Amino acid sequence: MQTLTLIRPDDFHLHLRDSGALAAVVGDSAQRFARALIMPNLTPPVTDVDRALDYRQRILAALPGGASFEPLMTLYLTDATTPEDIRAAAACDHVVGAKYYPAGATTHAADGVTSPEAIRPVLEQMEKSGLILEVHGEVTDPRVDIFDRESVFIDVVLAPLLQRYPGLKIVFEHITTVQAVQFVVQGPDTLAATITPQHLLYNRNALFRGGLRPHYFCLPVLKREAHRQALLDAATGGHPRFFLGTDSAPHARGAKESACGCAGVYSAHGALELYAQAFEDAGALDRLEGFAARHGAAFYGLEENPDRITLQREDWTIPAALPFGEQEEVVPLNAGAICRWKLAPA
């Protein structure tokens, strides 16, 4: 196969940052994806509809000329979020969900939720309103090993949430473990999951190959090879409740290459191409369209995108670094390596 034409896909987990950084990265996503679920963990966070709509306008204003791209907005849940905030979000055409960050779990999550009980009226309203809950699925208890944070979250947070709110649609974001795959497969139709390119392509050895590799550090962290293989089987297996979410999360080189480097991998520069490589390696290129363009849209109640996008088989070298705002640069996933698939000219 020399070319691969797909329904133009959606990215159901994307960090675009703001200001100069936003302008530097949004074009990469707009080239590949028709829509993207925009994460709200700015500083200050996007906690209400007005802030979400303001951020959406900044995203649209930063798009390169001629680009067609729809930001799907989310609210950042805090212990202070109210049912009225949820009702306003559900009534807004541009807001499709609300994000549950356990307080302190990842970048700019300090204002996140301290416990599900703290936002019980909010979750009840989300269940009534049909607003989707997107979950960063890790506990933050320091007694829990970082490689076990996701599996413990399933037991102590996610399973009780499903039982208490059976009508609430939940996306278990950027899953990384066998346990998460099994939980979604065995779960109800109200539960889905996104999978990133880095978790399909790499196991935790990538963090330490030849030394400490900060540009492979993300949260949740990369796991053992058995977990990577389970994720690959889930993504390529055609199950309708697994779909594409890059979790592309750019940080300036200096913020990554530091004594306390930030968590996050920038993949938007070649995300679809990297997914194609992973699916090809698994002998499942024919299932990429479902994972990338059908399953997520169906779960979110959206129409499939009417246009198409084409990848061509052509080796290209992923840049060692890319511009990132004023006098900054970002190191992309797989920097300096060869990718076998390339986005065809529009």
C-alpha cells in the first residue's frame, strides 16, 4: 500500500497552550484533524463557559490562513464547580465535556478535584445533562507506586463512579495498562477510552535508553511492554469504545531538560503518521479509520467528518526541534527518527 485515504480524523485529547505557544502548535493539529477536544488546564484554568468561549476564539484566531479546524471545548472541574456551571456548559454548542483532574496529578492540575465526593452534585448534573466526563485516571496518593497509579484509580475511583452514576458517559483518557483495557472492554457502553501514539509505540525502556530521556516523559508514564501490547491490541482490534486522543502536550525544551522536567510529549507534528506506523506494524492499517475517525465521533454524538485526508508511504525525518513561541523550541516525539508515512499535500 503506497497511499492511505481516511475520513479526516478527530483528536479527542489535545493541549494547545496559549499565546505564542498556541500559535506555534495549532497549525500542526489543524493539518491533520478536523476537530479536537481541547484540554482546559491553562493558568488560570478554563472553569466556566465564558472562559471556554474566550479560549476558543483565541484558538480560531491563531489558526493559519485557510485552515479548517473545530475546537471542542471542555471545562476544568474543581471543588468549586457548581451544577449551574454544568447546566450552562450543556446548553452551549461549543462545550462537549468537563475534565476531571485529580488534584496534583499532572501539569497545571493543582486546582483539580480532591475527591469525587467533593463534586457529587456536579456529577449528578452531568449525568442529567448528558455532558461527558473526561478523566485523568491516576491516584495521587504518594504511597502508591507511580507505575500503579492508573490501576489503583480504577479500583478506588472509576469503578465506584460507574456504579453511582450509571447514566454518566465517561472517557478514561490516555490509558496505559492491561487493567485499563480490560476494564473498558468489560464496562458498560457509557465508558470509553483514548490511547496516545507514545503509549502505542513505546514502553518504559524509552525513558532510559542510553540515559534519561526527558522528551519521552509523560503522565501517565510509559509502562512495561506487556501493557504496550495490550494497548496496541485494543487500538487495532476494532472495538468501538477505543479511539484516538494524542494527549499532545508541548513544553519548551528548557522546561523538559531541567532538574524537574515537565511531563508531556509533543506529537501533533506527526501524530496521524505515527499512529499509521503503529497500526501498520500490527498488520491493521484497515482499522485505523475506525479508531481515528469513527469511534470517537460516535461516542461524542457527532457526525463523521465529510472530508478525507491522505497519507503516502514516504520516509521523512522528524525534526530535531520546532519553533515554540518567542525564542523557544519544542522537541517533538521521535525527534530525529525516520517516519514511514507522510501527510500528502492537500
